[in-house]
Amino acid sequence: MSRTEQPHTEKTPYATKSDFCRILNEQMASLYQLSLLLTLDEDKAERCFVAAIVDCGEANHIFREWANSWTRRTIIQNAIQLIALAPNRASQTAQESETLRIPGWRELEKSDYDGLLTAVKELPSLERFVFVMSVLERISDQDCSVLLGCSRRDIAATRVRAIQQIAKSTGTKHAPTTTFVLSAAQ
């Protein structure tokens, strides 16, 4: 470095309270829906959402680009604490590799969406959390396993069970539009 060049001193911009306020205002409906879908209880969903607001308001050193995903993760973590999930590792396991087809979430007609939503609500807590986190929120198996306190293999097996239960609940009236290749060998 020459004498005229200055070292790079610009700090990476962290998310501010106003960044989190903007995210919470812009995405309030979807964030509350996430809370409600995970907890299945309006009171718990509200507590989960309010706790996320408080968490976002605290001084967190989160990169501005990560603030949106951090907010969603905070809601998921609060929901996990409220529901107190305990994975049942002795339950069914998935085959080494399975291809399952479920309807594309955003491509459903209203009646199909309602049927899928009902099927998701009927899932046991762990299966519901894994389905919402890994399929709908597209959180990695590794991150799901860290958040839920179980192995990636348990996450994959639980996701398979959830998708199978949803497929069974919704019947064959929904045209499969999305393929998820699930591997329990992770």
C-alpha cells in the first residue's frame, strides 16, 4: 500500500431498529401467519410475534442484508420455545432417498390452499415445524437441526412423514407440481 492510499476503514452496515421496523411493517401479515402456522394458537402466535418485535428492537449486530431472514428465524425460535418441541427419534424413519411430490405452495387455487393449510394444521408439532421451516421457509436441514435440537437425519425423516401425511390428508385431487428429493442420509 502506498503512502497516499488509506486502509479500508468503512464498517459493514448493520441493521438498525428502523430497518427492523420497516421489515416488521412490510411483512407483518406473513410474519404473523408464520407464527400462527407454527403455534396453531392465536395467543401463542401473538406472544411469539411480540417477542420477535422485542428481539428485533434490541441492539443486535446483524448485517443489514440478513435482517429479513434473522427476523423470520427469531419468530421460529420463539415458536419453538413456546411449543417446547421434543423430537420423537423412535418414530418412523425415511428410506435412504425418496422422491415425493406435493402441490406447489404458491400455485394452488383457494380451495386447494385451504385443504393444504388444514392438512398442515393437523400435523403433530414436530412435523408441522419441520414442514414449515424446511419446505415453506426453505431453511436448510442443518439450520433446522440446530434450531430444533435434533440431527439432520431426524429432520429429513420428519419432513418425509409430514409430506406423506399431507399427501394422505389432501388425497389425489391436487395435481403434483413440485418435486422434493429428500435424503435421510444427511
